[in-house]
Amino acid sequence: MYPPQQPDDPYAAGAYAYQPGPPAPAGMPGTAITVRVLMFIGGVCGLLFGALFWLAAAMASGEGQFSRDFLDGMRDAGLPLSGGEAGVFFGVMGAIPFLYGVVSIVLASIMGHRSAGVMWSIVVFQGLSALLLVLAVITGGFASIIPLFFTIGMIVLMVVPNTRAFYESKPAAPGHPGAY
């Protein structure tokens, strides 16, 4: 068949002959995939909660018997507002989770781009979310502690070394020995 290769042949070692430095990770690491999935799930939940608050705003500001019963229930719960005030209150309260949902879905959608800017945008966004959740816990919203733990977990997963290596290193050029 082929004549045997000489021992001093530079191609004798095969594909492993020359690797300049550590190769860039080939695919998105599992930690980043986990954050991406959690951000999509959190984003959809934010959109749904925002829509739910806006539905409550529409119900509170209506003219029918249901709206009057809704306002009576709010008054009994210690929140005496008129129909218009309740509509504005629930409208603003719905904007917060809705905005979180939109930003979370957009960031999760661009996580496939290898860029330090994408990684740090996610870390900053989750950091701001964590601050808002800490404020909610301090003011008595103890149910916010569960999303707070998820948010802190996503921050940690984004800054672990293998995730940072994926986003901060550039893939090698095609034909380069370290290319994938």
C-alpha cells in the first residue's frame, strides 16, 4: 500500500502533533445551557405573570359587578383603592415581570453568540434581578426567596471557569490546528 512513514516525519503524530495552547471549547458548556434553559423558563413565567397583573388591572378598572366585588376584596385585604387607582397599580406591577420576561428571553436567545459582552450582560441582568428580589424579601415578600436562589445560581453558573472560557475565548480560524 503506502510506504511506511519515516520517524522524523512531522505528520507522524497525526492531528495531535501541534496544538498551540488549550483549544477553545467546541460547544456551549452544560453550565451555560442550564442558565439558558432557566432564563427561557423564567422569561415565559415573567410574561405570564405580567399578563396576569394586566388582566387584574382590567378587572379592577371595569364598571361591572365583578369589578366592584374585586375592589371590595382589595379593600377587605387592606388596599382601599378606587377602580382607576387599582388599574394603574396593577398595570405598573404587571410591567415589572413582563419586562423581566422580555429581557430574559432576548438574552437567552443570544447566548449562543460567543462574546464576553453577552456573558457579562447576563451576569449584570441577573445581578439586578437578584437585588430586586432581595428588596422584595426584605419588604416581606418571602416567596421571592425561591427565585432569588435560582438567580444567584445562574450568576454562579455564568462565572465558573468553563463558562467564562467559552465566552471569553474566540474559536480558532478554519484550517487552524485548534479549530473544531
